[in-house]
Amino acid sequence: MPVPRARLVGRARELGELTAALDAVRSGGNRTIVIAGEAGIGKTRLLDELTSQADGVTVLTGQCADEGSGPLPYAALAGLLRGIVRTVGPEAVVDAAGPAAGALSVVAPQLVAPASDAGADRLPEVLANLLTGLAAERPVIVIMEDLHWSDDVTRAVALRLARTAPDGLLLLLTYRSDDVGRAHPLRTVMAELDRARLTTRLDLARLGVAEVREMAHDLLGGSPGRQDGPARGLDARLHAGLSAEPFTDLADRSEGVPFYVEELVGFLDTDLPDSLRDILLLRYWNLSREAQALCRVVAAAGPRVWHDVLDDVLADVTTGVGPEPEEGLREAVDAQVLVTTDIGYAFRHALAQEAVYAELLPGERRRLHAAYARALEGALVRRARSVAKLSRIADHWWRAGVLDKALAAAVVGHRVAADGAASSTAVTLGERALELWEQVPDAETVAGLPHHELLRTVAESLRGSTRTTRALAVAHEAIAEWPDDDPAGLAGMLSDTALIAGHAGSGEGPELIERALALVEPGRDDAVRAHLLMLRARHAMLDGRTEEGIVAATAAYEAGIAIGSPEVASVALNLRGVSRVQRGDAGGFAEIDAARDAAEGAWRGLSRYYTNGSDSRILVGEWDRAVEIAQEGVTEARRHGASEGSRIMIEGNVVEAWIGRGDWAEAAAWYERTVPLIHDSVYTAYLTERRAWLLMWRGDVERAQAEARHRAATWERFGRLEEQIRSRSRGTQAELELLRGEPAAALERLSVVVAPDHPRSPAYDLTSLALSARAIAELRATGQDIDDAPYRAALAECAHWPTFPVWSALFEAELGTGPWTAVAEQSGPRPAHLRPYALYREGARLLEAGDRPGARATLGSAITEAEKIDAGLIVQRAQGLIDRAGLTGRGGPAEAPAPTAASSSSAAGGVPDTLTPREQQVLALVAEGLTNGQIAERLYISAKTASVHVSAILRKLGVSTRTEAALRVPR
């Protein structure tokens, strides 16, 4: 029986939210809404209702799918890309993607021919950029359905779009809440979006009894107020004769799930089934035997099936569909068990497909899966090869129980998925191949590679999917199995394992590299040896062992020259230069620059130059030069089609230089946009530590404390391997401890800088020593006798470093043995926040000395300087001193004028009635420390409008700064 179309029942609030979001997008805003609910609850129906109102808006839909043993890779992304191509044409899509167009080949090989290096890991970035460009021209709705079946790349696209959604884009994400358990990877994405407050969440509840009855009446054509012609569904006379009892039974049986109501309503005059599975099969059971058989064939295909593949399967096996399968298809479509698509057939609802698939007998399943595997292998001849097709072939052979073919297909699919950056699919197929290995005779011949090589590639896929602990375990299995007669191969595996160990935060990398070097002889395995020497130099440099780094890098450079490898020579020169700079040898800069020329255009060498070249300038306070190098690197990364991780590391150096020179608002916006896009890795450690430090100094101390607690394990894990992470995270955590009033804990944390075995690294140690002085001063203020001699000795060892003057001046000022003016007026390289901080501390000193006019002027200058760089922590502290001391303004008469009634009300925490409701909203967000851009994002207004509101608030409150305005908000 055909399913009539009911009005949307019980979803007025949710539809109102979606309609408001659509209106906002039409007006130039952007929104992201997550729609969650159990299977059959009406998520798609709700979206259909919205898109039916979306005149003049481009609607792009991608739907995730399950192939039985895991997500069908790229299913939703393929749908979105097809929609983009339909909208603007294939040529425009390729042109818009530019040098990164090759990344699209993993989703649509018919659109872009796969290149030798397609840069598949850039797919999320490329798709997001295409959608951003489209939204700039017209309003766009992007729908990503069934994310409970999403692969890792699809989740990355969804997260990126939510984080970087441009004006004009409405992103709608749906998933089955009952299919997302604690361990489901989608939970991490949803938690991140919730924490960042980037989404509106709609949880669809079951319908109540009255709503079920209303929906049933509507489906039967008898809902009050309907003016749409004759009754549909059951004959109107039958409907008119029904008592209330069948509707009550309907509500009980359907349990308030709209899909079950639709399935049951046509059978109100019969005995309704008790089980939900039987409800799903009601329409199926009413088909002829031939149509039922055909539905079972389609169910074995998975979520959908191509016309030609279905034809091949029907020609391959005896299925009982009869001589005219088209008749059975028509019957199933008319009964709305199946629906037609632009490429073939699918079940009207995934729940129905699952129920019909369960009807297959074991032998019938195996035969059909084998037939589908053969048919899809034939389709590879007619269509371009893709990760999705190979994954489905592997899955069908596995479910068919044909183990040798399942193994061979799993290995092929695993390799292609790994090359296509489909890490979750690569892991699934790779681990399945490992599982099948013992069950297949002569598995090495069938798979086309030995077991230890399969372990190697699976370990790499696990690393790519950020399952680093598992990756390290599999890599060690590969090492244990590696044949003794292949020492060069084993050395390469040890090298790979050292890399995985670094990503896992394990300290075994150097030991693995030394073991590998012992296996390769000079003059026989020079290429492998050169690579290992390069890794040895890198580990030493990162760990702060600069002398070892220089020696190892020199050996690597000589090996690179000997084998004629510009890449090895360039990277080795770079590493030697960085180690020299860290030691305080200015000659290292020339070597870093020379490494760029030595690369001869090879990206690996160039990427090291742009990353380490800009970072080394940051270490000596050359912020502008660092920005220049890193921004050039970002441009080159895009031109070379570099991985996103490589580009983000270079961008991160741009942002660090921004912090150094005082562009804090821009830096904060970049971190908010970028950090959630990075998987747990060494990149995460770098970026989250800097973000926490910036949050703290911008005045959002509570959030900085939370970030530090959340990331502490990551910082510690990677800090064991890298001096930069180790030192900076130690400093940030110590500053937060000082803000919590815990100077003893801070000094204990920082005391490593004076440990006898600590390798001196002036670039990092100077900041730690200045913080140590602050902690010592605070402890002395409580009467404790703390010896500062070891810290002074360590400070003296750093006297050759370019930034020594400002940090040594800060050290003395913190201890009270030097003036704060020496810090404030320092002419050499100095981080932007140190001048306003020094002015604040000098103002506090003047106030304590009784110089109220001097304190007032100096504290006012501190606030002015701090506001220039958005250093909210200094503004808060300085303004607090002014308020507590009864100082007013930032200069002027010593005595403040008597407050007016209005100002008294404000000082007492009242907000004048003259503020509009919207201005009161904005003021509350100003009090939270949000910038104009963040306020605009929170309230879905433009940044310019937010700025206008803030200016009006300052004028009405009679204040001159955001901080003064924030102090008027009741606490």
C-alpha cells in the first residue's frame, strides 16, 4: 500500500528553529544545527519540510551509509560533490580546487584523474573551500545525514565546516542517537562542537498519543481542516467507521516513532504486530513472492544498488524473482518498500533494509554477496576505481565466506584506502586481512605480500587514524617477524616505528634509530643510513641536545651529499642550523637559509626551512621576519599541495609571531578556528599550549585553567620528546599556578631549569627563569627564605642570547633588585605583553609607595598599552588596583569628583535602563571577555554591528573602555 504524505506533526518548535536559521542565512549569516534522534523519528522528514521552503537556496545533500561491517567510505562526501558539480559544472569545480584538485579524485575519480600524489589528506580542506566559495555567491544549505555511519574523513569535513562556516551557509548534521555509544568516534566531534558552542542541537522526541492520533488521521485523509481533496490511504468509509480503539493500539505499537506510524496506519483494520521488526516487514509481507525475493536481493547490496550491478547479480544467481524482474521492482516501488534513485534502487528507510536483510537464509546471503562481489569487480572495468567500490568488494567477499578472495580484496582495498587518506577504512580492511591470514592457505601468495609487510602498512594506517598505541604494538609485531636476511628492510621498519613512537609520545625513538643504524653498513645501504642519521639529528635537536644534534646533522649532510640526495642534504643542513641557533651560535641562521637553496625545490626540504626558519626567528624576537618566512611557506604549501598538517605547523609559526608582536585578537581567532581540526598529535601539543597561554593573558583565566587540565596528559606525553613543548607547557602551567596562588607548586615545577643535568637552552630557559623569580618573590613575601643563587647562575649562562637583556631585567624586577622601568623601556627584542605588564607592576609599586598620582598615571598607561594588544589579564589587574585604591581615570586631579546618581548606580553594579535588550546582551558578552568578532558569532550578527553596539554601550555608560563597562555588570 502506498505511503501517503502526512503533515509534519509534533515538530513545530524544531521547524521554527530551522526556519529561523534559514532566514538568518538568507540575510547573510551562518548557522550549524545538529539534529539527533532514534531511527525512524523523522529527521529526514523534518529536513524535507525545511528544504521545501528553501526557494532560491542551493541545497546540497550527502548521506552516510553502512556497508555491513563499517562505514561506506566517502558516501556523504560523494553526494555533496555531485551536488556541487550539478550546481556550477565540473570545470568550475576543478578550477576552484586549483592545485589541490587531485584530492577530489579519491571521491570522484571520474571528475579528476588520480595523480601519483593526489594529496588525499587535503580532501576536507578542499571540499570546505569549495562550499565556502559557493556560499559566497548564493545561500547554501549543506545537509550531512546519518553521521553515525560516517568515516573519519567525513567527520573531519563536518567539523571543519562547523568551525569555518562562511556567511551564507546553513550546515545541518543528523545522526541516530541510539547508535552512538560511548566509544563511537562521532561523540568526540559532537563534544567539540558543544564545547565551542558552535551548534544548535535539536533532539527529536517520540510523539505523544494525541500526536500519533493526529498523524494517523492526517495519513488517512481525515485530519480536521484539510482541504486537499479526497481521502487517501484507507477508504474514507472505513476510516469513518473506525473507533478510538485502533488509534490507541496504533500509539502503543508504534511507540510514538513516526516511521512506525506510517507503516502501521494502512493496517488499522487488521491485527497489528507486536514486534518492531514485524512492523517493518508489513509492506514486504504483502508483496508477491517474486517481489519479496527481489527485495532480498537488493537488501544484500547494502544501502543502495546500481541498475547495472543489480542486473548482473540477477543474471548470475538463481533468486526466485521470476522471468520479469522489472515487474517485481515496480511492485516493490509502488508499495514503497523500495524507492528509485538517480543511479538505481534503495530501500525507503534503512530500518526496512535491515529487517529484510535479516530475512535472508545463510546460504542465500553467501550466494548473493559473492554475486555482488563479482558484479562490482565487473563494474570496475566500466567505471573508475575508487576506495568505496574496492571497500564494498572486499566486504562482499568477506560476508560471502570466500576467504581467499576476501583476503586478496581486503589487501587491495586497504592499500587504496591508505593512499586515499581513508584511514578508518584502511584500518578496518587491514585488520580484517590480518584476521584472515591464518585461515587462508598460502596466504602470502594470495595477498601478494608477506605478513610482516602487511603489519607495516596496517601500523601506518593506525597511526594515520590517530590510534597510535595500537599502531606501535602492530609495528613491534612487524619488527619481531622481520626476516634476518633483510637488514635494510628491518632498518626501515625500525625507522617507521620510531616515527610512530614519536606520535604516540613514547620515548623509545632514539633507541630504535640506533638499533637501525647498527644494521646498515656505510657503502652498502647509504640511502637508508642517510635517512636514519637525519632522524638521529632531529631527535637530538628536538630534545635540546644541541651538541649531539650538530654532530648527527653533519654526518647526515655528508651522507646526503654522498648519495646525491638534495632532500637529505637540505634537511640535515636545516637541523644543524637550528641546533646551532639553539646553542646561541648566530651562524646557524646562515645554514638554515642555505638549506633552502640545497632543497632544489623539493617540498620536504622547503617545508623544514619554512617551519624551522620562521621558528628560529621567533626564538630571537625577530617577529616580522618570522611572519615573512612563514607566510611565504603557507603560500608554497598550497602550491605544492602539501598535507594540511604541514601547512598548519607553518601557519602556527605565523600566529606565534603575531603573539610576539602583539596581534593577539587575530592569533586567538586562528586558534579557535584551527585547533579543533587537528587530531591528537604533536601538533595538538604545540597549538593547545600556545592557545592556553594566550587565553590566560587575554584575561580568560578560567578557560585557560580548564584547557591546561584537559591537555596536561598530551603536553606531558609529547614533552618527554621535545624541549619546546616541555619548556613552554611547564611555563604555562606554572603561570596558572601563580594565578591560583600556588607559588610553591610553580617553583617546584620550574626548578628543573637549575637541575645539574638540564641541557641549557637559552631560548626556553630565560622565560622559565623569569617566572622562577616571580615565584621566589611571592614565597619570600610569605616569610620563606628561598635561595636565588642557582637561578642567577643559570641566568648568567644565557647572557649570550639576543633576548637576554629584557628577560634578565624582568628577573631582577620580579625579585625587587631591579626597576620595572628597565623592562618597560627595553629597546631590544621584547614580547609585546612585557611592556604593559611592567607598567602595571610599576604602577602597583608606586601605589604601595604612596605616590597616588604617579600610580594612577602609570596604571592608566598600562591599561592603554594592554588594550592595544588585547591583554585582558593586565587590564583586569590594573583596573582592579585603580578601583580598590579609589583612583579614577588615567590621570588628572588627585581627588575624584563626587559621583552622580547614575554613576553611583553603575558602580554599584546596576545597568542603566537606557540600554536596549540587545545592548544588554552584548554587554554581558563583553563582561565575559569576548571580542567583537566573537560577540558577532554568538549573536549571529556582523562584527560591524557588534562594534556599533559596543560603542553605544560605552557612550551610555559614560565609560571609555570595555573593561570599565564590564565592571558595571552585576556579578
